[in-house]
Amino acid sequence: MSINGKKWNPVWDKNSSANYELNPAFKPSNADSFKLTKRTGRGAITIMEEPTPGNDETLVIRVDDGGIGGADWYEFTVSW
């Protein structure tokens, strides 16, 4: 798994992975400007939470492979 070309090995807690922290962190001026575009993968990808002071400016993305068995490769872009 990689993010921005950097290898990432997430630690899983049931259905959620550990946080990934961008460095430098992004600070969008308008949360409504987030756009999520799925490029590959068979299931749905959605923004579950947008960054707010209440969630420590965390963007939460759900990659849902549904009930389909086996692994799949997902690629998506987040822009703001």
C-alpha cells in the first residue's frame, strides 16, 4: 500500500486502520472544496468525515470492498 508514492503498512483495529499523517499536513481553506475521485477498485470509496477542529482536522475516507471475497487494488485521488 502506498500514499503519494510512499510505502504505508497500516495497522488494523477491526475495520479501521491506524491514522496516516501527511507531512506537511494540508490545511484547506474550505472543507466544502474536498473532492474524492475513484480511479480503480471494485467497491465504493466515500468521504465519511471532513476535517474540523472537533475531529483534530482529520479527513476520514472509507474504502468499502463490500461482500466481495478476496483483495482488490484501490486507487483514488483527494483534491481540495
